[in-house]
Amino acid sequence: MKIAIVGSGNGAVTAALDMISKGHEVKLYCRNQSIHKFDKAIERGGFDFNNEGEKNFVKFTDVSDDMEYVLKDAEVIQMIIPSSFIEHYAKTMAPFITEKQLILFNIAAAMGSIRFINVLEHKHIDVMPKFAELNTLTYGTRVDYDKAEVNLSLNVKKVHYSTYDKSYLTESFKLIKKIYPYVVKEESLWKTNLENGNPEVHPGPTLLNVGRIDYADSFSLYKEGITPHTVKLLHAVELERLSLGRKLGFELNTAKGARIERGYLSKDDEEKPLNKLFNTSPVFSQINGPNEVENRYLTEDIAFGLVLWSSLGKVIGVPTPNIDAIIVIASTILERDFFTEGLTVEELGLEKLGLE
């Protein structure tokens, strides 16, 4: 396949190497102001790629800040970007997309399809590609740009997949399953969205650790910030998320169950408390940060996660008191109004959300 990747972070670079290793033709888009970080890889002709212990050198230098060049002739466009940048990239990509292309949001789910479509409508662009979303990034990975090294610690073992329009769900699912064998087809965008674990795990415990984050030179939320007490707020949000799913007609996975299915935790750990599993996980315990209070665990996961879930609860009649409390307190601490600036069902458009 010809695959375009929009983004230049850990997941995007890993996806490029993974797709090339599987025999596909890949181009990667990076913004001009960041493209210098690929200097070492271009000098070397590619990256050292450690894929779950299997080490290879992967030739890859097709990185460009020319969006038209990157998207031209691509069958699949993977968007691997922070969810806060969806509208920005939609505006940049709009002149160059075609009806035949499938745009896949390989990120923590944030209703990217509808947000992209809303940009096209606002710009009066009639072209309508196919859109698909995953509930989470398909990799647990880190990139060292200075050494041109990629350490892929986990290919995620279960990823939920859905499309904006069900008419092409089965056809596009078969296409994506060729590159990501662990994807599972879902009929509802809402189920895929509510299986995004980040808004559940990150904001509450981070908020309860802001004093520690302010004080310490370094901090690790998963290793030291999710404790027997802070995990109670995580579980309270979990119950509200599960209630949203049940009201919409489906059972969602628990925080622990989802991470066991994805491969982050072992099935042998089912009886252990979640906080202990995060503290000792070979993957999670190695993730450092956040090291400042204004960080993505709060700003992105609240604005594009919890605010959306709160607004959904109001529309379908499911109370979300703990979610709302996190939004209010984070707004106070960061001197922002997340209820106003965050993503809501009304902003997305009720007619696009299948809530009738």
C-alpha cells in the first residue's frame, strides 16, 4: 500500500518504520519548524528499529514539510498527532485529499472524523474521503531523534476500530486489518471513543498530584502518582464512563481489563489492584512525567475527553459528578474554562452523532 503519515512524534515515526518493515511505501509529513529533528536519521539513511526485541536498521528518509507531496496517491492516510491539532491539520490537508482515500486517526480517540468533516464543511469543500478511528495508538514506543533510534516496546494487542459512515466499515476494516492485525471492528464511534482510557487514567490522579509536580524536579505519574487513594478517583470516573456506555447500549471494558487485553498488563495480574499494576508495569513504570502542571494529561485529556463525556452525559441523562469535579478544579488551577473551550456534543453536531 501507499501510506501517508501525518505527524512526527513517537507514534508517527514508529508507524512509518513499522509500515516499511511490512512492505508498504511510506511518506511522512513533518511541520517545517520541527523537521530538523530528522537530521540524524537522514544523515544515517534511516533508523535503528527495536521492535519488541527484534532489532533492525530500517531505511527511511522520505520526510517532507510539503503536505501535497506526502498525501499524493496515498491509499491510507494515518493521522498520528495530538488530538488538539486535528482542526489545524484538517485545514492544511483539505486542498489535497481525495474521495478514494481512507483517513485513519491512529490516536487516542477524540471524534477526529466529525471534527475533520466539520472543517471541510466550514471551508465549503465538497470532497469527502472515508474516515476511520482507533481508540488508542497502536504502539507503546519512544523515539530518540538524536541517535535515530526507535524502541517499540509493545504492539498493542487489541484496538477498537470504527468508521464515521457504516457503509464502508467492513471494506475499510479488511484493509486496515492487513496492516494492524489486532484491530476489532465496532459499529459505533461512541464505543471506540469511550474505550479511550486516557481521560479516565490521566486527569484525576494528575490533579491530585499537582503539589508534588510543582515541588519535584522529576515525577512519574504511573510509578509514584497512582496510589491506593488517588486510584479511587480513577475508578469513580471509570464507573461514570461505563454508565455512559450502558445507556448507549454496549458494555465497555474496565481500565484494568482494557490494558490486559492490549498487552500492557499480564493476565496473571487480574487479581492485583490497578495502582500496583501501574506502579510496577514494565511499560507504564518507565513513562516519566508530567513534570509541569500545565501538561497534556490535563489539558488534552480534559478538553477533548472528559468535557465530551460530560456533555454526552447531559444529553442522554447520565450523571457524571466526578468527571465534572475534575473539569471544574482543573479549570480553577490552570485558570482556564474547560467547559467553554472543550469539545462538546453540541459543537460536533448532534445530527452527526447518532444519538437520536
